[in-house]
Amino acid sequence: MLPIDAAAHSSRWRRRHPVDKAVLGLGLTVLAIALPPWPGAALVLLTALVVLLGPAGVPARRLWRAYRVPLGFCVTGAATLLVQVGGPEGVLSLADDGPRRAGELLLRTSAASLGVLLFAFTTPMSDLLPRLIKAGVPGPVVDVALVTYRMSSLLLDSVRRIREAQAARLGHTTRAAAWRSLAGLGATAFVRAFDRASRLQAGLAGRGYDGTLRVLVPEARISVRFTLGSVVLLGCVAAVTFLLKGPLSS
Amino acid sequence: MHIAEGFLPPAHAVAWGVASAPFVVHGVRSLTREVRKHPESTLLLGASGAFTFVLSALKLPSVTGSCSHPTGTGLGAILFRPPVMAVLGTITLLFQALLLAHGGLTTLGANVFSMAVVGPWVGYGAYRLLRRCDVPLMVAVFFGAFAADLSTYCVTSVQLALAFPDPAGGVLGALGKFGSVFAVTQIPLAVSEGLLTVLVMRLLVQSSKGELTRLGVLVAGGRTEARATGTGAVA
């Protein structure tokens, strides 16, 4: 199982309905991109961090391991805004407004990423996917997504073990060997995925499979109190942003 | 490279979502029809999705010395065809956003457009064109994967350039800036992905003739053939 999903399964908010967590986490993400980056995104970032490490109980180290990936992309992307192409100062020169634009982009992306991480770290995929039918996603698509999700974990585990076996047989010592091993890995993943699917199919056919994958979904109710609290929190962040925007920008 | 969460301004995020929607809806309809007709296809399509997800997690040695991962869109489009890849790609991108913090939900539309729509269609188009010209299968596979990878990154450059026009050079200046940043890494990576896809396909032709025949890449008897168009990835 992937680390974020494993953390979601043992989350303090695991039993909460996904809608509760979507309103809070994805609401913060929407605020991060909709509000002015300063001070809006900064406030969203702070709020998301406090909720993640406080009430949601996500361990700081796990959060950092997951967060550094999007953060790296944010920094790389923002760096391109520091320079400009053409103009009187040459083909490539420092952009006058570059640091401000890069800083704002960095704030916005890092805050938005934390909002999604809040949702991902508290909501296992197995709780979310079956409920997508109620959101209007066609049943067959949800079924395919469910099989993809369950098979991905098994395949990733197989791939990891095959890679270890290849390394033990000196399969990564030269560039040519590494390419051969990589191709073998991709082909084996394909063969295993289809082999597993046909075995699953045979097993389900023996159990009277009628085309619908029925899975047990942990019971949970949408908490009006939690959702209302989340909406109030989001409203406060937006209100404080507009209150502070004037004094901080003057 | 996926566009990170929150990277695009709200109007751009919505616009790319709207642009992707018809392709995804078309793919969903094809997939739903296929599953209703052949319920057992659910498992094979799920396996295809898992394969695409795992493929995008493989580390690819780059010519520049660094490491990256294949997009998998070329191989996916050749094996499963572009309409199905639009759905499988969307599912994969959703999983990557939520399980790997790679990409994002607000940028899902933009990422779907580049990786699950343009990449597969361009790659599949190149593959089909070459097969019609009687080019050997492996050469067609190489150029299919190469074109899919490179077109994905070209579209990503355009998306970023439109969102962040250069103060002096405008959208074209920004396109040059983002394009040159990607070109350094992505042209060698597209070549690498093309080579890897050829190696994978060679192994598949040797070991999985049954599956490739079922997917329509080979005709009965294990011969390779440029196939007729249509949907039904696992028919």
C-alpha cells in the first residue's frame, strides 16, 4: 500500500464521511487558488498545516515526505518566473516583477497542495471510490477504478520484488543490463496484471458474477456539525484575508 | 511532468477541464458500453489501469544522467486505444494526485488534456500512420511512444505559457522559456521512452501473444498487423 493511503487507513478521521473531509480539505484548496496569494494563500497554508498536525493527527514526518514532492515541483515551476525572454536587457534577463510573481505562485501552489493532502491523508481510496456512484460517476467506471486501485497495490509490490531479484542477479550493473531489466519489469507487470485479471474473472464467474462488483463500505454519516464548522473556518479565512489585504499591501 | 496542484489560475483550470470533458465523456461511454456488453471486461480494464499506473511509476534512466519516469501514454494507446486511455489516464492521474501527491485536483483537467487526450491520440496516430505505410511493428511502436511523450510535454509547455506569459516576450516568449526547459530533459526522455516501449513490446510479443491478439495488436496466429479502427479495447 502506498504511504499516503496507509496513513489514511489509520487516520484519526478515518470514520468520518468523505464529504466532511472534502468540504474542509478541498475547500482550503479552492480558497488557496481563489483568494489573493498574499495574505490569502499564506493564511490557507497556515490553517491547513494546523489542522493536519493538530486535529487530523497526521505525523509531521509522514506529511513532510509526501509534501516535499509537490513542493519540489512548485519551486522548479516558480523559478522560471524569475527570468524574462527578450526585451532591451538581452535574450534572457531577470524579470522586474519576477520575485513577486514567483513568491505568489509558490504560496498558492504550496497552500493548495496542503489542502489536497489534508483530504488524502484522512480518506482512504477504498472509502472514496464506491461513494462516487452517488456523485453521478457511472457504475462501470467506478468498478474499473476499484479494480485498478486494488490491483495497483499488488502490482507495485510485485514490481518492487522483481526489481530486488533483478538487482540480486546483477541486473543493474551496466547501462545495457539496466535497460534489459527495466523492459523485463514493464513486460512482467503487463503479464502479471492480465494473469491476475483472468484469475479474478474465473473466481468471480464461479461466484455468479453479474457485472457488478459489490464491496462493503464502512458506514459513515455526514456530520452537519463538522461540515458547518468547516464552512465557518473557510469563511473566517476568506474574511481575514480581505481584512488584512488592505493594511498589508499598503 | 504533471502540472502541480494550484499552479494554474482558476479560469485556466476550469477551461482545461472543459476542454478535456468531451474526450473523457466519449471514453466513459465507450467503456460503459464495453462493460455492459462484456461484464468480464471490468477486470481486464482494471488490470490495464493498474498497468498504466505502475508503468508511470517505473524509474527511467535518462541520457542526461538523471532519472525520470515514462508517461506510458504511447504504450497504453497502442494497447488499449485512445478513447479507453482517456478514462484510464484520468483514473491514473486522480490516483497520482491523491496517493502520490503528484499532479493535482485543480489541475486535473489540464493534466488529463495533455497526458490522457493529446499524448495517446498523437502517439496512436503516429503508430497507425506508420503501420499503414507498412513500417515494421517495432519502428511504429518506437515513434508512437516517442510522439506521445513529446506531444504531452509540448502541450504542457503551451498550458504553462498561456497561464504565465513572459513580461517581455508574451505567450511566445514564455513558450520558448518553458519549451527550452523541457527540451533539455524531455527530448532524451522521449527517445528513452520510445526505446523502453520497443523492448517491452518485444517481450510481450514473445510472452503474451494471446493478450495482444485479444487487444487487437496482433492478429490470430501471432502475426502483427495494422488493425482496423474502432473501440473495444478488450474485445
